[in-house]
Amino acid sequence: MLFLLLSLLLALCCCGAARAQAQAQAQASGALERQVKAAYLYKFTGFVEWPDGSFTRPDNPLVIGVAGADVLADQLEQTVAGHLANGRAILVRKLRRGDSLAGLHILFIGPMERAPLQEIIAASRGLPLLTVSDSDDAYAQGSMVNFVVVDDKLRFEVALKPVLLSRMKISARLLSAAYKVQTGGL
């Protein structure tokens, strides 16, 4: 009986250790994915050309808004700290539902419910604002860049039509690095 009890206790400990290890690996994987997304968002700043008037003064910062992903916003702040984008300081702004998109140059849209997602995409249409998402739903609704996982690697796809409608230009170098470029009838 004692042997059976000890065996059961050992099995429970092993299960608990395996579960803790799996949770730690998932957290590490999530942290790595956030780091890669933050690096991509920072790098995108060097490959996008915004139309005249997007910056009211030569010393205006480039502003990256983050909606629905505060932990990513924190990571992005660390990533861009001390860096410039085409000679401009980079600011990160956390957005809440209903916040204005004015003054933003890049907007990352994190996971969110359909209604607020539709509001954000609709509000960004036609603005010189590079919208970046990580959900097929946002991409289907008009997000310009979408993160996807392909063969366990974070990649991105680009929809050119909304980019051109917003009068922005994306470098051919960035497009060549994309997993997929959707021309959308252009």
C-alpha cells in the first residue's frame, strides 16, 4: 500500500513538473514571438515612405500605435529605445477603444473582437497609416500587413491595394521579404 501511495505521489510530481515545463516553454515562445514582432515593426519604419504632409515638422517623431496588445507595446518600447527611423525619434502609443488614430504612422492591431476590429480598420482607411495585424480576420477586412506563422517561423504578408489607397509606398526590398504579397486586382 505504501509503495502504491509513493508511486502515485511520484507520478503526480512528474505530471506537475511536465506541466510547469510546458507552461515555461509556452511563455518563452510567446516572449520570443513578441520580440520578433517588435523587431519587425521597428524595421518596417525604414521601408515605408509616407506621403507629404504625414509629418507636420521635420523633427516630428514617427509614432507607432498598438491596440489590443499592451505587452507587445512594452516590448516595442524596449526595442525602439534609442533608435531612429529615417532620422526621426520613434514613439510608441498604447491605444484603447475609441482613441484617435491621428498622428500615428504605424498601427499594430492585436487580437480583439470583431466589432472593435471593424471600427479600427474602417477609421484607418485612406489615412497614411500602415496597419499591421496578426489575425486573418483583420487582414481580410483591410489590414495592410499581417503576421503569420509558417513552418514555425514568424513571417508577414502584405496587401498592396490598401497601402496604395493610403498614398504610401513600401520598398521593393520589404516586399521581397514578405511571405506573400496580395495585389488585390491592381
